[in-house]
Amino acid sequence: MTDKSRLLKALAREPVDTTPVWMMRQAGRYLPEYRALRERAGSFMALCQDPEAACEITLQPLARFDLDAAILFSDILTIPAAMGLGLHFVPGEGPHFDCPLRTPADIDGVRAPDIETELGYVAAAVELTKRELNGRAPLIGFAGSPWTLATYMVEGGPSKIYRHIKALAYDEPNALHRLLGLLADTTAAYLNAQIRAGADAVQIFDTWGGTLSTSAFEAFSLAYIRRIIQGLDPAPVIVFTKGGGGWLELLAASGAHALGLDQTVDIGHARQRVGDRVALQGNADPALLYARPDAIRREVRAIIRRYGEHPGHIFNLGHGVTPEVEPDRVAALVDAVHEYSAR
Amino acid sequence: MTDKSRLLKALAREPVDTTPVWMMRQAGRYLPEYRALRERAGSFMALCQDPEAACEITLQPLARFDLDAAILFSDILTIPAAMGLGLHFVPGEGPHFDCPLRTPADIDGVRAPDIETELGYVAAAVELTKRELNGRAPLIGFAGSPWTLATYMVEGGPSKIYRHIKALAYDEPNALHRLLGLLADTTAAYLNAQIRAGADAVQIFDTWGGTLSTSAFEAFSLAYIRRIIQGLDPAPVIVFTKGGGGWLELLAASGAHALGLDQTVDIGHARQRVGDRVALQGNADPALLYARPDAIRREVRAIIRRYGEHPGHIFNLGHGVTPEVEPDRVAALVDAVHEYSAR
């Protein structure tokens, strides 16, 4: 990065030579070099907490593909993990907390983690990765949205119906607001630590905001995303609410510099709706990576055409890369983005 | 029903004394009388295929709650089950097909079931239930959307990423269109059998349309919903695309008389978007039924106020009733709808 990278230009809605592309979960299980490293590690969280391993994994996809950004290998649950709720990962099921927060008293017993001592491994991984990247590409830091973190902490694990946290939202909204406020302030400090360590941009993953009613989304998710953004040091912020296509106007007013779109949204229509307020990131269906390369190229071209000539497009998937994707399909997508968007 | 019921009036966007209410999956596992019957039965599909059991289960919630409609106890997978793909239900996991359709050759080997001989039990259940209802409430028949059925038939079971059917959509669209066309024509005949047996309205459940990109939704889901509707005998049709809030304008032009809304949509905003073209059904968060009765009442009132004074509202959840809901919460919701919407 002798001059501003394509990603940072697109985030600032400045013209670029070709659309920048990166992918959520671009480092991970679909890459054999990741699986080899993972087998030698004790656990998934051990990899996240080891700055050298996190750095190595972050750089793996950049060695293979012509990506325009690195995203730190980490997990949205680092913050809850540091809060002493007994996080562990159940193979094939995902994260579980031994001590879920079910009552106002449970919530009042939660303490904020110390970012420097308890989560210092994340800033260390950012610093190391920035050094290793040596200007080849910008580095994106990230965190989960407060609502998304709270969902795991209250449900105790993955859920389809979110019965406990939604009952809490209806029956004990003040207690839930206290938890979300604590998570928002902690997350702002956590992202600031990443920005100070060298992260060029940060993304807030609002994975479960899209399960809420519009009014509950505004009260329990968007309000705390806004609170995080207001507390951040200067850096471009990308907000991705999965299933949030109905709320783009609200999200565009959150203070975010860019919005992530899932595949359900027509990206040309989204551009019309948000005007020039934000950059847009997305939005190929993650399942496109199971199609043949010629189909991948056709779909990439269709998305680029739909987006049109406006500045401010960052190509990405509508959600993360899924397991068992063949790496050559990722290469086909990345190369097609650069080819079809070249000015 | 000596005169037209509230449900049928609302579907025709005529004034009603109070907003009609029913709930997707209002008959089922959360009711102890259902669980008792289920324990005596051999399997879930055996219950669906036994007209007397289906009738009894259909009527169970009407004995408890002041509901404005019955919906036939059945399953969207009755059609694929009759196509010889080896359907069985894995406890805790859901439906599985022994012979999923993965290739164009697999698809070309599929035959349409005979509605009268192989699916006659559904019309028989409708007839029996209509007789037992004896005009107390209208009866809703239903079917899955072709895309939703195809998803199960191609994936072989529940999925989060839909890799096989989406790869087929990208790589072999003609084969997938043949399957969807067959399913649409079969479904139209199947719903007509329900209408002729006495169903007062029918609902098409497009459970997985909301996982598609906008263009893929139009091509692979909406086009076949429209084809079904064009093939139906006269009866009000409700179309429910879960996660389809971005496509209400498209859905309102499908020929449907009413659109089901999930909880992510603001129902007042939805009414503005679709104008007077269709009735709207929805849209409390299913998780509301885990809240306390006073919170249920507040939220019901908020949804009714948001909808406003226009005719054409049918109160429902944004998806089905979930297991472990306490029946008294369903009663609280039903009664609150009638109380707060009384003219």
C-alpha cells in the first residue's frame, strides 16, 4: 500500500481501477493449509488466542488469491469468552456457554473484561499481521454486534428460535439494555485496540439482528451498533446485518461508512435506496462457490452490472465462505471480480 | 359460518368486526392433547395420512382458543413423500430422503404422484374436518412452494447452506426448472383437490424462498408460485415467503389474495408498499409466545396499531408456533387480537 488501497478508496466512495474483493471467512476450514494447522492446535479458541497462529491463518488466503484485503483470523466470541461464562465449542454444534445469562441477576453479575490484559492477544495479532503484510493489503479488524453476542450469552449456544433472549427483551427490557450497553462499550474499546494496533478498517458482524422485528431491531441491535460507532477512533466502519435488507435506510444513518449486504438484496436497488451515504459490500450467494467456474463468472458479472457505475462497491459474499468449498472456486470469483469491473 | 367469516372477509379486504387471528402450526407439539395422540401413533406421517387423526388434531386448538380459522393438520412433504424418494423423519433432525435428486438424470426419473389414489387421504381429511367443523370456522388447506419442496428433495434433508440445489440452479438450471414445473403442476392439482373437498382458502408455504438472491427468487420460486395460482380453482390464496420482506411488491403481483409477513417487516410499512392489492397476514415474532401475558398483550396492540385502519389484516405469527410454548400464552395472544382490534 504505497498509496491508498482499493479497499480504502472504495470505503471512501472514491474511484478505483477495479472493484476490491474480499470474503467473510476467507481464512478457514475450506483451506487445506488451515486444516493442517488446526489439527496441530489444541482448540479453535487456542488458535484465535495465539497471535502467531492467527497471523499465519490470516495470511493464508492472500498467498493463494488476489484478494484486496486481509481480515484478522479471530472470533466474535472473544469478548464473551473473556467474561467468564465458560465458553467451549461442541464439535458439529458450535459454541456453548456453561453459564448462560437468563435473569436480570445473572446479567448484573457480569463484569467487563480488561481489554489490555484479557484480550491483548487480539491487538498483538493485529500488530504482527500488519508487520507481515508489509503494506501488501489493508487489514480489517472486527467484532460481533452487542445483540449478536448477547444472543449467544443468553441462549447459551446456537439457537433457531431465540426464546430466552427474546423473552428477556419482552419481559425484562431494562436488564437486557444493561447487558447490551456493557457489550457496546466493551466492543468499542476492543475495536479501538485493534485500530490503534494498525487495523485499517473494522467490521461489525450483526449476525442475528435479522431475526428481530423492525422495532426490536432498532431498540436492541441498531442502537448499540450506533453507540459502538460513536465511541470509535477514526477508521472506516462496515456494518453487516445478515437479513437486514429491509433496514438499509436505518443502517445507512448509523454512522457506518459501508453496509454489508446478504444475497437476498438486489445491490442496484440497495444503491438507489441508500444514495451516496455509504459504500456497499456484497453480495454473491455463498452457495455460488459450489457452482462451476463458468457459472461463478456469469454471476459475478451480473452483480457488478447490477451495482452499476457508482463508486463505493466492495465485492464480497452475502455471508461467510462455507466448509468444503474448493479453493479454485474462490480463485474464479476473485479473478472474475477484477476482470469484469476493470475501468 | 352462517355468513362470511371474519377470515374470508379480511382475505377479501372487506370490513370486519374484529381482526381475525390464526397461527401457523397452531395444531401441534406444544399442545398436550396432540402429544398424547402422537405417542399412540406410529409416526408423524402416519398421523398426516390418517384422515380421522388429522381431523382430530386440526380441531384441537379450536377447542381451546377463540381462533378464526382451522388449518388442516398435514405436512408440506406429502407430495415428495408420494414420489418414492424414501422420506423418513430423523428424531431431532427433521425430514430425510434416502434418494435425493442430485443430477438431471435423477430429476428426469421422477414421476408425478396420482393425486386421487396416492394423496387422496388429504382431501378425505379436508372433507371430514369440514363436516366436523360444521361452519364454526373456515378451513385453510396448504402446500409447500415448489422451490421449498425441491430444496428438501435435492438436499435430502434440512440444510443451512443449500449447496446442492443452489449448485444445480447455477449449473443445471434447465433440469431444475423441469423439476419445479412438475412440482408446480402437481401442487396446483393437490390444492384443487383440497378446494373441491371444501377448503375455504389455501396457503402456499415458501419456507426457503428467502434464502435466494432476488433474481434467483423470481426465477426459481416466484415464477412457480404464480404458475400454481394460475392453475387453481376459485379460492383465496395466501402466499408466505419467509424472509421475503424485500419482495412484497413482486409477491403482491403474483395473483395471491394475501401475503404472509414474517416479523422482520413493519406491517404498516408493508401496507403502504402493497397498497390495496392484497390482504396482509402477520406478523408477531413467534418467540413472543415465550413472553409473559402482559408483554404479549402490549406487542399485539403495537402490531394492530402499526397496521392501522385499513381492511385486510389477518393476525398471525411471523412463522409457526414453536415447541414448549405454554398454551395459555396462545390464549393471551388470540384474546388480545380480538380485544384491541374491536371496531
